[in-house]
Amino acid sequence: MVERYALEPLKSLWTLKAQYERWLEVELAVVETYEEFGIAPKGTTEKIRANARIDLDDILQTEAVVDHDVIAFVKSVTKNMGDEARFFHYGLTSSDVVDTATSLALKRATEEILRSCKNLANALYEKALRYKNLPTIGRTHGVHAEPTSFGLKFLSWYAELLRNIERLERTKEEISVGKLSGAVGNYANIEPKIERRALEKLGLKPTPVATQVIPRDYIAHLLSIFALIAGLIERIVIEIRHLQRTEVLEAMEPFKEGQRGSSAMPHKKNPILCERLTGMARLMRSYVQVAFENMALWHERDISHSSAERYILPDATMTIYYMLEKARYLIENLRVFEERIRNNLDLTKGLIYSQRILLALVDKGLPREEAYTLIQSIALKCWESGEPFKEQVMKNDRVRSVLSANELDSLFEPSYYLRNVDAIYKRFEEQ
């Protein structure tokens, strides 16, 4: 992981020391269970816990000789033990320890990510309520369409994030599985009841059917949810990037005191955070591809997934956590220029009200095709000439033969487009 994007507490979760501590946590849970079932003498766990030492340098030096990280871990950790060392790693294979410890790491990382999701959700909902009644221009294809509520942007993001939170809550439970079933997963040298009890101590459940490893669909599913969350954040920041353009300038990401936007141009305020998060969303999608590739292994196992997961699991969890924390900061401190938003409603000089005129003519009995052709011809002339649309509509004899000046005047009002916004919010809140 790039150091500048590594935030606590996830940064510490993925250190080499933390990895070995989780391995020891798994080993101790198994020994303690052996003791409960009379396989290991009473007091074995206490002795192992007292004499186990995690010495990073020693483990790495041992690994340089044996070329196997779990063997190096076991040899180093048991170095100061007596007879109790017989029951350390007894009946287990490397993947029992590594995969179960990985599940612990992913579960703990996901808990932090969920907390961050909920903090971002609170920030989005606050903005959704604040700007519910602020008219803004809606854009399709980047072109002015019709007025809408500025708050609806935030409510849409909030609703999507809630769906992702629900998905992530379910997936956290799904990944909370371990595997302590031996060399090829058939419990030849360890009993299912030992696995079940040891995993219970770790807050995990047994994988229903394992080989020598936990099937990798669990991880692929989890990273897919992370990618969905990253996709939402990308959706948010692309909107803000467009709104920050000089020609638009309806919103802007925070710009701290002393911050500089360009080494050459002192006037610049660039959406650098939004662009950074856009790039990170691309990374998140790439991690999912690797996770899917890791699902297909030879027979009961190979280790083609292992090297890839040493990259993607720390990176994926730390990246999505960073994205969530920075997205929350962005939303909480977003600058919104309400006057500019109102002014931008008039950039097209009334063209955005064309559908209201069309429908008013239809309501008066004109065939829709005739009404559409008539209003489009006026609108396109105004688009080219820059003349106010309302003036040209008022001058048109065919329109005036159907609609009075007062009726026409009432059709050029942005508040009309917000008349059902309360109903949208209410429906959302009642779902």
C-alpha cells in the first residue's frame, strides 16, 4: 500500500507483526480447545501463551532457510517452549492457520469500513435535507435539461450507500468463516467438533465444505461490494468535478488555508481530491478481477492465489477505507454556491421550460406532434440566436391563440419542478 494513503486503524491491521499475532491467535484457540476436550493436558494453553514469542527478525531469518513462512513461524514461536510445543500446530496444515487468520483480518477490516460507510451516510443525508428545496438545473448528457432539487443529488447517493451498507453487513457475516480441517480438508487428523469450538472462540463459523483452503468466492464477493462502494464514490466525485468547472462553479471541494493548486498558476483551485478518488475507484475494480482469478485453483489447492492476496487484500481494504474517509471529509466540507446555482438556471434564457409549454399546448387540445414541432422550432432558433425563449414564445401567434400571457408566464417557474420532492423524500424514508 502507498504510505500516503494508508490510514489507521487499517494500516496497523496489515503489518507483518499483526499477521503473526493473528496466526498465534488461531493456534492458541486450537490448543485451548484441545485442552477442553482432553487431547492436551491441563495448563498447556497457559504455558504456550506464556512462552510464545513473536520475534520478527528471527522468523524472517528462519524463513530464509526453510523457505516456508508458516514453518518459520512455528519454529520461531515455539523456540522457548518445553513439552507443550507438541500441541502447537498439532493436526493442522498451513492453510488452516493462514486462511482462518485472513478471515479474522477481513472481518475486522470490514467492521471499520462499515463504520466509515455509516459516517459518510450521515454526511450525505445532512446535505440532502439542507438542500432539498434548492432548485438547480438538471443535466443530461452534460446539457441543461430541466430544474430539479439540489438535495436530490445527495439523497440519491445516500440511498445507494445504504444499499451498499446492507450488502456489506451481509457479506461481513458471510466471510466470518474459518477452516481447521487439515491437509486436504477432510478432518483426517482433527475432528469437526474441535474446529467448530476453536472457531467459535475466534468469532467465526466453519466453512461448510473446504478443500485445503477456504474457497475464494468469499473474498471475490467481499471485494465486489468494495468495488460497488468505490463506484458510488466515483459517481459522487465526478459530479463534484463537473460542478467545480469554472463555467459551472456550483460546488467546490474544500481548499485549505495555505493549500496551492498549481506550481505555475497561483489562481488555480483544482478538484485534486475528487480526481484522486476517481483513480482509486479504478484500482478497486482491478482488485476484484484478481479476486475472481483466485477462485480457480488446482485440485485441493495450489498457491497461485497466495502471492496475489498479499497484494490485493491489504490494498483493497485500505484503499476503500481511505476513499470513504476522504469522501466523508469532502461532503462535510463541500462548498455550495447557492447564488450561482440559481443564476445557472437562466443560462439558456428559458429553454429549460420547453416541455412545460409543450404539455400546456397538448392540454389545450393541440396534437402532440404539432405542439412538439412548434415549440422545437422556436427553441432551436433561440438556441442559435441567444434570444430569450419566453419572449419568442409570447410572440408566436399559434401559441398565443391557445395560451394567455398569464398562463404562459406561470409556466416559467422553477419551483414547479420541486412540487413532488417532499413525496420522494417521504417515500424514501418510509421504505
